[in-house]
Amino acid sequence: MIVKVLGTGCPKCKKLEENARIAISETGLEATVEKVTDLNRIMDYGVMITPALVIDEKVVANGLRSVDDIKNLLKQQSAANP
């Protein structure tokens, strides 16, 4: 599983990345986290508001999300793509 945090480096972007790493750790899922800061790459995902969370190339959330929210998103995506 590949998790991408889309954002330019603002405090909310950094917090989303931190929460994503914690959520991955707590779920025990195999996943890597990538930070995407290039605006052209971010816009390629159709995202106009950052931060955004992408799991396996699917935008699953915009804005800051809690660890529990991200854990639920990871579990949903994992179940959808066994």
C-alpha cells in the first residue's frame, strides 16, 4: 500500500503526514508514506485544497484528518484491494 500526503509543507500538511504514519503503525498494515509537495503533481490528482490523503492512487480525504479517521480509511482501502 502506498500512502501519499499532498501538501506544500504547511503545519496541517505536516500534521496529516504525522497522523498517517501513526495510523499505519497502529494498524500494522504494510505501507509506505510519500510526501508530494510539487503543485503540478498535486493538481494532477485533481486536488485544489491541501492537505489531501491518497491511498493507492485514490484521493480518499481532503483536509486534516485524525489518526482514527486515517486508520478507518486504511482499513477500507485494504479491504477493497486485498
